Amino acid sequence: MKRVLLSGNEAIARGAIDAGVSLATAYPGTPSTEILENIARLGGTKAMWAPNEKIAVEFASGACFSGHRALAAMKHVGVNVAADPIFTLAYTGVKGGLVIVTADDPELHSSQNEQDNRRYASFARIPMLEPSDSQETLEFTRLAFGLSERFDIPVFLRTTTRVSHGKTVVEIDQWQDPSPPVQPSLEKDPRKYVMVPVHARLKHVDLERRIAVITEYAETSPLNRIEMAGTELGVVTSGISYNYVREALPDASVLKLGLVFPLPTQLIHHFASLCRRIIVVEELEPYLEEWLAFIGLRVEGKSLISRFGEIDAGTVIKAMAASGDQAPEVDADGDVPQRPPIMCVGCPHRGIFHLLSKRKIFVAGDIGCYTLAVAPPLNAIHTTVCMGAGINHAAGIEAVHDEEHGAVVAVIGDSTFLHSGLGGVLNMAFNEIPATVIILDNLTTAMTGRQDHPGSGFDVHGNRTRQVDWEVLLQGLGVEHVRLVDAYDLKLLGETLEEEIKRNAPSVIVVRGACMLLRNRPVKIERPYRIDAEICTNCGVCLSLGCPAISRRNASESEKPEIDGAQCTGCELCYQVCRFEAISEID
Amino acid sequence: MAADDRPTNILVVGVGGQGTILASELICHVLMTAGYDVKKSEVHGMSQRGGRVESHVRFGRKVFSPLIVRGEVDYLVGFEMAETLRSLQWLHSGAKVLADTKAVLPYTSQVGEAPYPFDALERIRQQGYELIVVEGEEIASRAGDVRTANIVLIGALARLLPVDRKVWEGAIRDNMPKKFVDTNLRAFGLGYEV
């Protein structure tokens, strides 16, 4: 037995390998990203980035249809992208075990919404496991593949940010799979895998039969357990919330649900009969609470615990101490200035957003580091909804504003474009919408921590692979006007932008500059720059770039800006925007 | 839980790029090696781009929640002055503060719109907290690499925690790339003597 400190994501990776997973695939997304990275690092199985989550689930399910175990990992909103195959995979079932990891992000630490994906389990009729710490994450992941095979259905494994990224002590043992993998074989079975209506109608009935069998399993499964203490208060909980309950309410009895769909009705009734008062402690949606109410129990949940954001042990203590008498959270920051996230020093996105900001054009945005341009001083992102949406926003605006051509552009990152932007460009070209799309090609999936993708030229192991040819790709989609511009050449960038915005035809500008954080960054870092205080007029244009390396001394408005030579990467943008030639390379 | 079973809470704060997560990682390894139950939590992704980084470390006989409840921090380790000041709301009145003198200006201060609290450490002292000031970068340069400022603060923290110095040094050897081990051990040692 070895004691190690593992994050939930590391535990999933280990668990999947212990269970003999044959194919693991994912699209990066916080807080799920490290799952596939760790599977690749541990080795012994096929690990591959997929261009998006729908592809990941379909890719993995193909392996399962042939009797192999497979895993697809994604963040909560990735399940939206993958929802199409997921709902019907519940009908077909699997042969080899299929585990779909959904890493949810209550509090929206790095997401556009905080949807509660437990709802997907009950909606799609797919069993869902929800571990509370890394030890359980390891154990649940190991078991999930066998359960998937035993019940012939995909299995969801749901984590939340604090489970995915929290590190807890894990005791690693030699594990024997109680249900060893099935024998792989590729067999034709149209009634199982071809969901034409005549087959699917039967499979829908069969799905409910399987759910009934799994519900029976849930009633006695060790995944669900009662921890009895007092009889005054009984708490029904799952996942991370279990920890908060155990810390905050040591005298309460707890029904801890590790299998959150399907729910064990008899077990819940039994638990409720043991305690005088029953409450549910859960983050986000009243998912468990609604089920308890549905089966006829008197229960309190969202009347005590907020539906918004994360909770912690303090939330639970307060909720139980003072019903209806809660002081609002005070912002105790006082006069300490806020510190919103910003683009890195030398970031290749800075130049184009400086130009868009100056031009005051409407920018339909997307999901990635460049979304940070929404903040001052750039203020140059005006929509962000989901991956790939910006192109279609721009096209929609352009389609109904015939007389105001050139009022909008779309921006999208390289990885995001390959995830779900191709269809948008295809639509633009097909419908001859004269919008301009700017692809911000930094050669990586930067926001999630620099993962490779089909445009980076490397696979998950860092080995060379085929790289998308942007011009061929975009022309193939029907875009006649494709321009490739260096992200650090402001003059050329500005001229290209003017030409393409004015052009009365669909156009794409690929703005290329490698992410500053890429280890093998192909761009050489030049010498740092300095500002000559004698020449500087304190006009502030260099500060409007929002570069972390440029600041006024003592944070005083009357002082002239200075460049921190230790941080400066020599990207040269400040040199290019300075009208007084006050900025030069350090000799 | 009985009072003596209460976990000890360490809050490590800094700005993206300062090595905050690496530092809390090291603390956790040491505490686990010393036989404690340990939990750690922080947020990755968007907030790391120059934003505040906040890492919760909890240890004890048994730890349930990976998050510290506001007002229950025992040790605050701050790599950046404004972030250290911002974190006071997390402390209980008897908490100890280890603070680096480093200032990283947020954008509004860079351009001179929002004053930066250059008097942060003075204000922390005035509020009655036990404050240990660490000139991280200066000491780190003496150790041979200014980037080991985070390890200097870890050294100062190590002095306060119930784990033998040798365990800390072992963890540095086990968790750091070989070529950085000696510099980090020097930085740790200088921090320990602060």
C-alpha cells in the first residue's frame, strides 16, 4: 500500500488504466484537462486529443462497440456538445465499458455557465457516479467500466472543480477487477447498434428495463451508504458536499450517495425513517431534493443552501445556525485594487485587440484566452456564449444589417475554430455572408494550459503529427479571401483588417503568433525594450495595450510609464504604437 | 470533532506566475510524509493569467473539506503584498502571517487609476496579526536564483510547522528537477533562518 497525494483528475487517470482502458480521449476544458494528460503520461493505453467532445464520445464508443473499454473526458459544457450521441448511446448500450467524465464547474471559475450535469444523467437515463475525494475517484473510476459492461450502458463519472483539482491522500493498492473486461470482438448486431425507429423503439423500452435493474443495484450498492450519528437530523448529500456536511455537522446522520442516478428510493425512505428532520445539502440544482420530494418526503434543501456557486463547510454551518437570518456576504476587500486576469506579457493576442479596440468595431467573441480582451483597457469582446458561436453571431448580425456592412467581426482561437468553428465558416461561405472572421492562431489550446490540437502539429505525447493547412482548409470551405498575418506586425495587421472588413465577400484573417507560454516557442525572444523619459510625453498609448510589464511608477497618474526589463519579452508592440519614438531596445 | 482534532489551515496566496501552486504542493507532500491527512484546493484556468492565485492547504488527523472556512486560517503565506492584505478576511485573530515584500501591480494601478497599497505590511501589523516579513527576492538572489522566492517563504513557514526540517529538505530533493535542487535547498535554508 502506497500513500500518494493525487488530484481527482490524476485519480481518474490511474483508475482508468487500472481498469484496462483501451482508448482514452478528450477535448481540453477546465477542470477536466489533466485527466487525458495524466493518462498519456502514465502510458500503457491509447490516449488521444479529440477535436471536440462529440467526436471524443463517438470515438470512444466505437472502441466500446468492438468490446474494448474506453473513456471520454470533458468539462460540463462539453457534454452539451456531446449530448447528441450520449442520449442515443443510452439506447444502444455498449459492449466494452464506456465511461464519460463530466467535470462540472460550480462558481464558474473558468466557464461560461455553471450547469449541473447531474440533470444529464436523469435526462439521458445514464447512471452517474459522483466521488467525494481522490480516493473515491480512483475507486469509482475503476468500478465504472465494469458497471458499464454489466448493465450494458455508458456510465457518467461526475466531478466538480474541488474534486478534479483538489489533492487528497490516496492509498494505492493492488487491485483485482471484480468484473474483468469482456473479450473484444467486432460483431454486427443491427438491432443493438442501428437506431432506426423500429430498433430504437424497442431499445427505449429496454433502456427503462436496464434502469430498473440498476435501481435495484443502487438499493444495496456500497456506493451508497448511511453513516448514522444522531436521529435529530439526517442529511442526504453526494460528491464534494459530503465533506462539508461531515465537517460542519458532526452530530448529523448522513446518507451519502455515490450513485446519483438512478436513485435508491427504498434506501432513501429507510434513511428518512431513522431521522426526525431530513435536509439535502447539494451545490447548484435541487437535484436530489426534487427526487426526495417526488417520492413523497418532507425535505428542506434550497430553502437552506443557495442554488448559486460553490458552498463550503461555513455555508452549511450558517444555513443550520440561522434559518432566515443570514447576513449578506460582505466584500471585505476594502480598498485593495481588484486584480482581474489579463493577457500575459508578449501575448500574441494583444496587437489585434489593440487595433479592434481603437476601431471600436463590434467584436463577436469566443472561448479562450482572448476572451480576456473583454476587460479594460482593450474592451474589445462583445459576445461570448459557447465554443464556435462568435462566427455565427457575426454572420447573423451581418445577414440582417445589409446597409451597414463592416460593423462586426468575429474572433476565434485556433483550437476553438477546429473544435466547432468550421461549420460557421461553411455557413458564411454557403450563404455568401460578407463577414470577416479573425482566427487567432497561437498554435495551442492556451487557456487550459497549452494542449496540442490538429492545428499545432503535435499529439498528446508531443510527437509530430499532421498539421492543418489553414489556407487549404478555409478555401475548401468556400472562403475565397484568406489572409495570413504575423500577430506582431501592427501595420500590416491594421491594413489587412481594413481591407477585409470593407470587402463585400466572406473573408478570414489568420493572425499567427505562438503562445508566449509554449515551451518550444518557435519565435525567438528578442531583447527587452525601455522608455526614454526625456522623450516620453506621458500620452499613455503604450499603457492602453494592457501589458503587465508597462506601468507608472508608484501607481501614480502623474508619473511616466516604465518598462520592467525583467518581464519584457521584446514583442515590440509598445515600440510600434509609440508616436514619439520614446521606446527603444535596451542595448 | 474534538477541539484537538481541528485541522490546521494554511492559505497560500500570490499572483499567477509566482509559484504559489508549486509551493502549496510542496507543503502538502511534506505533511503527507509526516503522516498527516492532507487536502489542498485551488483553481486553475482563466484566473491564473495574472490574476490572484489562492491555494488552501489543510492538515490534521482527518480532514474532510478541502476548503478553509473564512475566518479560520492559522497561517497565511503571501507572495504578493496586496494579495496578502486582501486575505486578512480569511484569518482568525491569532493567525500568523508570512509576507513577502513583493508588489505586483494590477492593471488599474499600473496606469495610475487605483492606488496600490504599498503600506500593506504596516496595515497588517496594525491590525494586530503576528507578522513575519520576508524579503523573498533579495534572499532568493543570495541563494542563487531570484525565482526561488517562493521556497524562501516555505522555509520561513517550515520553522512554524510541526515537521522536522529534514523532511522538508527531502521533499525538495524529491519534487524539484535535479539541477534546481541545490539552489532551492539554499533558498529554503535562508528562509528557515529568517
